[in-house]
Amino acid sequence: MNKNTPDTMTAIAISAPGGPDVLQPISLPLPSPNNNEVLIKVAAAGVNRPDCLQRQGLYPAPPGASEIPGLEVSGEVITVGRNCKRFKPGDQVCALLTGGGYAEYCVAPEVQCLPIPEGVSLIDAASLPETYFTVWSNVFQRGQLQAGESLLVHGGASGIGSTAIQLGKAFGARVFATAGSDEKIEFCESLGATKAINYHNDDFVSSVKSANDGQGVDVILDIVGAKYLAQNTKLLRVDGRLVVIAVLGGAKAELNLAQVLMKRLTITGSTLRARPPAVKQLIAVDLEEYVWPLFADGKLLPTIQQAFPLHEAAEAHRILDANEAQGKIVLKVTDYPHD
């Protein structure tokens, strides 16, 4: 380890399941990378809804993962394991984690690290891994979205949603979104949604069809689950694909299987955190080849609403708990420039 690296670090721990105030700074020894991992001096950590669920005791870390929350970071590689071949000390990366991001240092499998995209600041890059890995694997790998098709994104103003809107448009799809306020509607449309629907005021099935030449959509990315299942299957076109990545509106619902059969629907879903590094590596390879160049071209932009200091993690969680986020929130850990 670098002789200038401290023995201990500050991290944000969950003192007990509960509200944002249970997030407390503690001092911990620096983690040690194994043979396939790198040690990163964290510049910033992304804040995501799964962090809030973990804080509430509803989404425990997988076996062997850090109990410290935080699923994505950006920063500088400090040391590398003996089997690491790509990155070296001094390289700047962003990384997908299974935990441990709310800290001054963290370890990550080398295969889950990516270079900072051209045109993206080191701090802003912390907002990318969790949402881009999730959207790419679900919308494009599982949902098989193609150019010329249509995509509906539920929760379009969220970190996942804002990423899905941008990626869908960048790859030639017609994108629609739902959100819960007029301000969020404007935000979704500013990112490239053809039309965004305020679900408090309008039925999204009829609204999307009205804006899509009377047609349904080919792919739906859903974070709601049971509450929207009937409407989602009604809105999907023949050979449509419903991809469920969260169940904020419940996990159990009745399903009209006749509609699934007649329209040849595919209903799928996934979680990412517990999947092995080899699976995440395949997603990372795709992202670097097909997605990262779009940042340099200006077709994709980080969507950061606010950057909080690490010790204000509770304030960041309050925004997510209140469903007030538009885009991403990050925790700024070390003093790097923020664009």
C-alpha cells in the first residue's frame, strides 16, 4: 500500500435500521483489495434508492459485501491486487460496488471499474455506474430495445429513469415517461422524452397511446411492480417486453395470462447487486464500447441534482425518501474539482 495512505478512514455506517439520522460517521481500517480488486481513494459516491432500503433494514448487503452503504464511486486507484492487469495506481476510474461506497476508501473488482468518460468530471462520474449498469442490462440486454421501437420509463425523473430516457433516445427509440409532478415532467422531456405523464393527474395508458399514434409501446421499464402490472400489460404491443426492476407498488398481483398469450408478451426482471463480477464485467464491456463514447459526443449527460459532503449523507437520503430527486445525488468525499 502507498506509504502516504492512512491506516484508518471515515465511513458512513448504518447504526440501526431506521430513518436518515441512523447514518453516522465512524472510523474504520482501510479495506484491503484481494487479488482481483483495486483500492480506490473515493472522490464521490452515488446515492441510490437501494441505499435507502438498506438503511431501513429492507435490503441487506449480500454475504461477504461491506455493510457500509454505497453502490458506486469515482476516484483514484491507490493499489491493485496481484491479478489486476488493466488499471494501475494513479488511474482515475468509476466503479460499481456491492457496498462500501460511503467512505474515503473502498475496494472494487477491477472488472467492475471503468475509465472516466471523456467530458465527464471525476465527481460527476460517481453518478454513472449503478444506473448505467442497471439500465443497459435491463432495457437493452433483457428488454432488447431496438432503434425505431418505443419505450415507457416509469419514474422518469429518478436516477434510473433519467438514464433510461437518455439512453433510449440515444439509441433511436421513442421514449415516454411517467413522473409525479409538473416540474419532473418538464425534466423528463428536457432529457429527450417525447411525452411525460403526471401519474397523479392522467392515466398513463391512454396518454401514451394518444401521444404514440394510438399504439402501445414495445418495452416498459418498471419500478412500481404490482400496482402497475395490469396497466403495463394492457399498454404493451404485440411481442412487448415488461422489465421489472423494483416493486415500490407491491410485489404480488393478479395477471391476465390470456393477454400474455395473445400478445406474446415477455415479463422479466432482475436485480444487479448480488450477481457475480463475471456477469457485471460483460455489462461493463458493453458500456465502454457502446455507451461511454456518447458522453464525448454530448448525447449523454450526467444528471446530478446536488452534491453533498460525505458527512451530510442523511440529508441526501431525506431527498430520496421524500421522492424529491430529479436525476442523481452524490456525496463528495475528497476535494476534487466539480464541474
